[in-house]
Amino acid sequence: MLDLGTSFLASVARDPRALAIVDGDVRLTYAAWFRQISALIEGFDELELERGDHLVTVLQNRVEAATIHWACQFAGVIVTPVNWRVTADELDYLLADAEAKALIYEPVSAQAVAGSKEAHVRPRIAIGIAETLDIAFDSLIAAEAEPATPRAGPEAWSVMLYTSGTTARPKGVPRRHRAERAAAVAHVAQNLYAQGERTLGVMPLYHTMGVRSLIAMSLVGGCFICLPRFSPERALELIERERVTNLYLVPTLYHDLIHHPRFAASDVSSVRKLGFAGAPMTDGLLKALDAAFQPDLFVNHYGSSEIYTFTIDQNAPRKPGSAGRAGINQLVRVVKVGAATPDEVAPAGEEGEVIALLAGDESFDGYWRRPKADAAAIRAGWYFTGDTGYVDGDGDLFVTGRVDDMIITGGENVSPVEIESRLSLHPAVSEVAVVGLADERWGKIVAAFVKRTAPIEPEQLDRFCRASGLADFKRPRRYVFVDAIPKSPVGKLLRRKLVAGEYEPETGASSQQGTAA
């Protein structure tokens, strides 16, 4: 397996004049981008960044962030991107945990950097900030440099991503060059990317989906079109202007895209391949996207930061909810909930925990400085994902949620995802999230939080659930109408906030109780 520096050199040799990256008015071919990357590597040398050092970046998706990513691959520096919305306290934790050698930031993250004690004991590089005593990024790439040569091999660390930390402190996920490239090659193959593809680079480069899009485009001489911060209107403009050929987004962004008032008048005909990951997609959204884009390929990709691909379904509308079967680099199983070993396999149709083989080419080696987390997640050479799911009679995997999200009501196990998919098909339901709320009699009751597009009452939604064939014990006993459903920065549903009461009730409406037979 090639290291990523050599991989990029091969891309430059194959397609030197192909457009590689677009960011506003900046348009760079592979040859021109390589010159800039080479200059930055010399800048790293001046800062005495060495192989194995961690470089933390707090950036949106911009050309500099992508340039830094590739320069780190050549230099053997471990690029460690973190969420640009980070607070000063969070940044303190991340810089210390990663043992960061230096930090790169921009105006959007400047306040957090200014308030971070850890940031002020390290070299700081600023992008787009005129008046600062910190090192100007432009000064690092100003001089002409000799063409860079790779200094890291396939076994070297490439990147360290941090888990979302929705229930605890974020964990570092270091990944090697070979695993990163294997994941990108699989991404190209499983999404049937052709030479010269163009993708919308909106999934953040601190997230595995964003990194995969960046590397995959280099493998096919494609173009990464930067969108620093998601805006449906701006996304539609870029799709039309740059003739984007594929989209790889979380379901939330797709939802916002096709429900934007400008979508109907926008030319999205260049988009022939859709892919989604990061969260399940409801049946209603799946059908709406299939009708709106009429894509040649519609991929449900199920994976994680730790192991990029678990399963792939290349025809998601064929069987809504199906995550398909193991990717080309992977082997997956569903074991009984609470299983101590990977051999306690659940029979077809029975809900259990999804596990994946660590020997797969895309796998991580373990968490950064977290032996307890390793012991909890890694057993007998398998990664226990914490996700629940089942395999149907055809051998297709259905992911039903998280082990921690399972609702046990009256002794019955209920999957939130199944109920969300049913309710999403109602024309008055824009978004829906289902959780279990504490109840003295039932232990927990099923509650549905609904963002509606038209007047609808709980009794009507209850009748809709009955008519859909949803089992009685799975029907929501409470409906709450909300203005917005809480999500993480990359669009993941934050159920814990709904349980804790941290949500925005619909303006002028109150929580309403459904009825149960």
C-alpha cells in the first residue's frame, strides 16, 4: 500500500493540469497545488515540525485546510483537525490530549484560541487575520520550494480524528497512511467514482466523511469544491456553477437542501451519484431524494471514524433502511446485546450489537492514550460498535440505533429508528426524533419529537402509525412539536438533549400527549 504522499505524487503525475480544488475565486490544478503544498512543507521545517508531531487545526473547509492536510502527509506530521466551533475549554483539553506541537486557526475560531491557555504555550499560525503577533500562514507558503518528496511510509500515522464526544470526553482516533488510503480506494470503488469527478467539499475535514472525500478525489483526478459552512442556497449555487457530479452528505444536509425554496429552480442535473452516512435516513427523505435527483447510484454507507466502512448498500431506495452488506475491506456480524465475545451471533431477525473485524484494511489500531476505551470496544480482534441492528433473511444489515438509545418499555425493546422512518412518511412531518422518556408504570414511554410543515394533531399521527402496521407497543405515547431538533455540528441527532429537555418547543405550541390503546 502506498503512503499518502506518494499517492498524491501519482495524482500529480497522472493529471497535472486537471482542476484539483476550488475555493471561491481560488482554482488550482494538481501541478499548481503541489507547488503550494511543497512550499508549506518547507514552512513546517522552519517551525521544526517533525515526523510524528501532532498539528492541531481549527478550520472550516477552505483551500488552506486541504493544503495543510496534504502537506502533513508528505512531512509525516499527524494532522489533527478539530471542530471550528470548539470552545476555549474544549480546545485546552484537545491540545493537551493530542500533545500538540503547534496550532493553526482562522477568524471563526480566533476567540476560542485567544481564551485557551494551552494555545498560548505553543506556536500559533493564523489564516486570514491581518493584525496578529502569531505566524501568518501566507508567510509559510510565500517562497518557491523544491518539489516535495514523501517522508512517511504506509505504517506512519496520517491523521487523528476525535470522536464527537456526545456522552463523554472526545477520544482521539489515530489512523495510519495505509488505512486512510485503503478507505479512500474503497470509497472510490463502492461509489463507482469515475475519472474527473467533482464533489461538494462540505463535510468538515475534522470528520471522516470530509477526509474521505478529499482523498478520494485525488485518486480519480477529481475536484474538491470547498464549502466552508453549509448553506443550502450556497450549496445549490456551487452544484450548478461547478457542475458537481456527486454528493456525499449526512441526511440532515440533504433534508435542508431539497426543502430549500430555491431547490426546484436549481439545475442539479450534473449530480448523478448520491451517498449518505453518519446517521440513518428516514424512508420519507429517501423517497424525496430519489425523486428529486433521480440518481444513477444512491449509496447508503455505514461506517465510523474507527473503521471507515462497515457495510454498503449501492441501491438504498430498493430496500429503505437497509445498510446493505459488508464493504470490500470488511467482515461484520450482529451479536447478542451484551455479548462478551464475537462468537455470540444473533440469529437473523434478532436485534443485537453490530461488530466489525479489526483485521480489515481500513481499521484503526486503537484509541489515543485510552486503554480502558480499547478494552471496552475491542474484543478478540473485533470492534464492538455500540450500534444496534439486525440481519434480515436476505443477509442485509439494518442499523436500528445505539445500544444506549434502545427504548425498553414494558419489558419490550423498541428501536427509535423504525418509528422515525414510519412517521417521516406523513406529509405534515418535516423531521422527527424518537426517544424514551421515564415513566413510573412502563419504565419508559416512547415519545416522538416532531417538526411539522402543516397543522397536525397527536391523534392523527397516532392513527397514521396504526395504519402503517407499527406494533402497538412501539407507537409513541407522547408527541412534542418543536421548532428544531438538536443535532451535532455534522448533523447527528442528539437524543440525549431531548431526554434532558434541551430543545426548542414549537413557537406558540405546548407538548401534547398522544393516546394509547
